[in-house]
Amino acid sequence: MTITNRDPSIARVARFRLTTPGPSPLGNASCAAATGPLPGICATNTAGALLHVEHVHENRLPARTTATTVITTTVRPDAQPGTYTITPFGGFSDTGLDKSETFAPQTFTFTVQPRQADLAVSLSASAPLLGGGIDYTATATNHGPAPLNSATLTTRLPDQTTTVTGLPSTCTYQDSTKTVTCSTGSLTVTGSAQFAFRAQLGLLTVGQNLHATATRAASSPEDPGPANDTATTTCSALTSLLISC
């Protein structure tokens, strides 16, 4: 924003201010002077004024000179989605006479998008020698851009599964559907949660394929990328006890 002192006299202070109605979705702010005096104050006002910036140069802004400020601010982590209106103001004071005016355009808007956390799912498998079972590790990784509040991951095991051992405390097993269900809790951006367990299998047929699929069943906030919500792995029965993954 730029303000020009068009009066023939010296202005003591040039001021810039942005305002938003209601609770502001914007947080910390920084200010930089592009031309003219340096900003003396750059602060967030919780009473509805988003920013109040004062430009002071030896307490003077010469006649017919300009001062320009660049204001940078960030969206608060708890900002509610929606469209917000900002009104910029500019003015100066000269020997006790205050003058102010709005900039053109008088208002402008910006939109806060819903927070999203892209959760990627992977599934690995290995078979212990002559163990008659398969060790699975289901992994959920948060690719952001927001932190993950919580998520539910399900792993559909092979139909030949008879029982599941080594389940983490945040996982349960439903035998009727051959499904392990796990909860992640919160995850930072790039954070991940792993769930390892063993599926014990019944009598196998040579050459039989053993499929398992891990899926993001639910998560908060919204997941914008369903393409990486599912992962599948396949093992094969070499003999009734020997499995290859």
C-alpha cells in the first residue's frame, strides 16, 4: 500500500491499517517499507483491526512524498474456512490535524480453504520360513498440508486367515470379515504410523495366491487425494506350509 502526502506541509506520521470484521483468520504479521520511512509499529489487534502500521521518519513525512509498505501475514491454524473481507485505510497527521482515506479498491476478499491432510497407505508382507503365517506391516503417512487429527486404517487379510497375533493396542481383529482395524491418532506433516501383526493361515493349496489390502477408512481433516488411500500385497503358497511374499 502507498500513501502520498499531497499537502504543502510536513506530515508527522503516515499510517497504514487493514481491518477485518469479526474474529480475524489471520495471525502473525510482518511489515517492510518499500519506499519512504520505515514502519514503526507492526502489530495484530485482537479487537477486530487486523494490522496497524505506522511509518515514522524523524517524525516527518515531507510534502508531496510517498511512503509504501508491504504487509505479509499468515492464516491462523484454527481459522475457519470461508471468504473474508479486508478493508485497507491510509492517512497522515499534520500539526494535530488528522486525515484518513480508504485505498482503491475499498475492500478485497480472500478465501480460507478447508484444512486437508493427504494420508498415504502402504502395506508390506513377509513370510517366516515354515511358519504357516504372514507378517504384515500397514503404514499410514501424512503428506499434509495440514497435520492429521486422526485416521482409521483397515487391512483385509487372506480368506485363509485363522487368527491374528501381535496386534498393537490400537488395533482390533474381526474374524468374520478377516479385517484388522487400526487407529492412528494425530500425525504431523510427514509423520507416519505403522501397525505390524501376523496372520496365521490354515491349510493351503499349492500355488494359491494370498491377497491382502490396506485402506484408509476414515480420517480428519479431509483427505484430498484418494489415489493413495489403498495398498495391496500378494503372497503365494509354494507348499502347504511354505509361503513366498
